[in-house]
Amino acid sequence: MLSVKANDVEIGVETFGRDTDPLVLLAGSTTMLSWPDALCERLAAGGRRVVRYDLRDCGGSTTVDPEQPGYTLRDLASDAAALVPALGATTAHLGGIGVGGMVAQVAVLDHPAVFSALTLVGTRPVAPGPVDDDLPDHDAKAMSGVFSLTMPDWHDRAAVAAFAAERAVRLGDDPEQARVRAGRIWDRTTPGTPAAHAANQLGMVFARLDCTPRWRERLADVAVPTLVVHGRDDRFFPAGNGEALAAQIPGARLLVLDGAATALPDTAADEVAAAMLDLRGGSPGA
């Protein structure tokens, strides 16, 4: 792992595959570890240079004040666009998961010349907050269970990992996968303050961002091959959100994962990688 300077901030990145292969850039939600190792490895084996990265105030990226972010959603989208030339590429297949999917949508709309393909995983076409009437909101029972959990001691790695596992149970995800990922996130969190650990584990910084103006009404302008991936059992962003995205983006393919909820499970790596590699625009000459 290392960092790359883009937009005058340091962005934490990790690379899989050969530097000479076409670039697949993966925006975290909010840390890069929301993209499973197995998926990154499958993409690299398929002839892609995979770079997953942390959003600002997470992981190895510049962290200033997660509780009062001094940037906007547009800045995060600009970070994605700036990373492509910083990594020595001219275009990239951009992937976004969860809130990173919101970043990816805006990045492709605002910087269309930079991106050749788009993959959106477990996300929705509107910002955090009140949802449009035609979109399903968070599952009320699941959210009640999540918010009933007692916050852990953020200085205690084991307690944070146990909290993440219990949270995963409420969301229908694999608790052991969540436990392991939370420990890895904890290890990479700098500075190791409670606010930084909470931001890395929960992604709450995103809810404090200025996400205006809306972008849903611009989705018909997405002009790159697009894959929309969604867990059928997603309780945080129910699958109707992915269906809406696929319906509004011209020519988008929808891949609904049976047995998957909010997190992208390791067991889906082969299926998702194959679909991403099949996207036209993901390789030279396509």
C-alpha cells in the first residue's frame, strides 16, 4: 500500500496486477477494503491493473477532521478523476461501492472523458438523507437493530471487530468477514483517534458532506458501458435502488446477487469479476 497525491491531497491506494494493463479504479465505501481482495485478484488475473483507494478522511488518505469535512461530494468525484493521470493512465474503468458508488456516478457525469466504463455496487442514485418516493429506503427493522447497538471503545481493536460482526448480523452480512475486515481497517486508521476510527468503520463522514446539486436527473447522460451490482437481500440500500439505477443509465446491465446483502461477499468475486471484465470499454480498442 502507498499513497498518491491528487487534488492536493494524499490518497491511500493499493495496486493489484501489472502497471501496463488497463486501469480499473475502485472507490471505497469509505475505505478501500470494502472491495474484497478476492475480487481485486480476479480482475488482475483477467488482465487489469486494479487500484482500490480510500476516500478522504479514511485509511491512508488525508485525514483532517472526519466530523467536519471541508470538502464536498464533487471534490471526491474530482479526486477520482485526478487519480487516473496521477497513476499514469489516460482512462479508467471506475467502480464505486456504497457511498463510493455515489462518488463514481458524479465522477463519470462530471468527467466523462476520463472514464471508459462504470461499475456500481450496492448504491443508489440519490445522496444520504430523505429518499425519493419511488426508491426503497433503508429497511426499518434492520436500521433499528443497527442503531440499538452500543458503540464500542474505538481504542480497542477486538471490541471494534466484535461490534462490526454484530452490525453485520443486523444487516444480513457475513459476520466473520465483517470481523476480519474491521480489524484490518482498524490497523490502517490514522490518526488513531476515536473520531477517525468511527469514520473509518461507519463512514458517517459521508452524511455530513454537501452533496448538492442532485445528479439523478443526469443519469441518462452516462455514456459509458455500465454494470450495476446489487445484493438481493441488501437491507441498507434495498435492491430497488440498483434496479432504478440500471433502468435510468442507458444500456446498463443489472446483476443481482442471490444470498448477498449490503457488503460484497467474497463468494461473489468470480461472478462480479467476470461481469466487470465483460464490460465493453474496460479494455483498449473496445
